[in-house]
Amino acid sequence: IVTQGFIGADSAGRTTTLGRGGSDYSAALFAEALGAKDCYIYTDVNGIYSMDPRVVPNARVIREISFGEAAELANFGAKVLHPATLLPAMRAGIRVFVGNTFKPHEGGTWIHAELNERPLLRAIATRDRQTLITVNSMRMLNSHGYLARLFTILANHGLSIDLVTTSEVSVALTVDGTSAGSSGASILENTALMNELSEIAEVKIEENLSLVALVGTRLSSTPGVAARTFQAVGLDNVRLICHGASPNNLCFLVNSNEVRRVASRLHEAFL
């Protein structure tokens, strides 16, 4: 079968495109429909790296990785695969291979459902253009439905929330400037959103931040992970930390002008 990817149809039958990563997603859908054992995706890099080699020149190709780890990396900024690409393969238990079209002899990365080798840290990903929204209100204390109202406002403006941390009277959350719901414009320019948020809380917006994500296994249950991580970060300021919701990642925000330095230190410390 020789066919195109990327092009599809909407619910009304109108021709449209599948968006970024649509060709890889098409390949995974065809593999699922055909009952294939393997799905080969060839791109312009040698596979999935332990870190973006443009940031860390000595980053290495990961020869094998689990679906869960690959999905975390794709979600947190690794651009080799779009997160949606993995869904059909995960449903059908299909192995996915990522290799270089121009250097097929150099091998690549196999993505499996399960792996015997489960290192503590598999890779590090970064994502720029992060906005931190902090809302503070005494009305939040011991109240019901406050978070639901906050997230409804954000959803009505098409904003997808990524990381969240809370205290008794404040919530800090991040919005990805590269997400599907983002126009790319500063949130401060959205007057309607700012007015609605200001009706329920004091609002602080911080921009020019980058997300750093450590991806591996057992990160939430292995003693010393946080100590090693923030020792490597050193004196660079960490603005928000999100850890514990998943055993596969530890995430935090730093200033965008510090992210390369921080990622390089972490790669040296762990990988």
C-alpha cells in the first residue's frame, strides 16, 4: 500500500489536515488497521535522544524506550514524535521504530510496551514559551467549586493547562504557548480573560519561562532524586515544581535564559 499521510476528513466529510505530526499519526493508524507488528517512522534524526543535541551536543540516541516514557517526552517538548502518534500503536501493542531517512544504517529507537531495562532517568526534555498564572484569593479557603470556576474560565478561552500547584489560598498553573489552544499572543493581551480572572482573585502573570522535564521510571519513589536534581540546578532560580503525580516525570520551571545551562547540568549529572 502506498498512500499519503497528513490529509483526512472531519465529521462532515470535508477534507482537512491532521495537524503537526499528522503523517506519523497516519502511519500509526494504518499499522493498527492492518494488524501490523511493527511501525517504522523515518525522519531527519537518528532516533529519540537523551536530550536535544542542539542544547547538549553529547546527547546520545536512546536505543529502546517504553511507550509511557516516549509519550512523556513527546508531551514535554521532544519534537521527534507527536504525542498522538503513539496512541494507535499503544492500543494495538505495535512496536514503533524511529530512524533517520538519510542514515538508515545508523539504527534508531525502538518504542515498546514494556522493557526489562528500566533506568531511573531516560531523557530530559525542555519546552519554551511557558506562562505562569498565579491566582490568590481568601475565598478559596475551605470553599467548594472554586477550582472548577477557575478552570472553566480558562477553558472558555481555549487555554490548556499543564502544570498545577496549590496552597490554601492560591493556585499556580502553567499555560503552554505552543499548545493547540494558544494563539501565541501574550495572555496579558487577552483583556476579557484578565477581567474574568480578576473578578475571582488577584492575578499575577509571569512570562519568559521554560519547562524542564526529567523523564524516566520510579522518579516519585526513589530517594534522592530531588536532591540530585536541584543540586545540579545550582543557584539558578526554580519558579515552580511539579512532582509526584506520575512516576515517569519530574518537572519544573526556570527562566528561559537559564534553561540551556540547567538542562546541560542535569544531563551531565544523570546521563
